[in-house]
Amino acid sequence: MLLSRDFVGYMSKEVVKRLVDREMIEVKSVDHLSERVRQTMVEELTVEDRLNEEVRDILAQHNDEMRKVGASYQEMYKKVKGELARQRKLILR
């Protein structure tokens, strides 16, 4: 994840605070909404981390095949990651 969890928490509180201050939203509990926004932001920011872990697992399962055909780990990593991202309609940085 590119941002620290503390900074994500700060950003979520600021987003909710500014929306409430500008009367764009009404909430019963600012803290509860801030926590839900933080959780959603963390989930979204860790999508690529989870994808990378899945790609590593897939390549580990096919390690012997790749070695037999002389496939480059880096090239296969890019291809598998790109294909999974395309299938899941993810936009990566």
C-alpha cells in the first residue's frame, strides 16, 4: 500500500468532516462514518497488493513448467497480473 494506515485514517476523517461542514451530508455519527470510509479506502488501496500475492501464488504453482520452457519470471508476472486485472476490470497504477 502506498499510503500509511494512519494517513488513510486521517484522510477519511477529513473527507467526512468536510462533507458534514459543507452540509453535503447529514450523519448521526461522524466517527462511525469515518471508520467505514477508512475501511473502504484501505480495501481499495490494497487491491493491487492482494493481486500481486495471487500472481506470486499462481507462478509458484507453475514454477516447474516455466523452468522447462525457459519462461522469464518477470515477463510471466506481468502477463498474469495484466490478465487478472483485465478479467476483474481493475485499474492499476
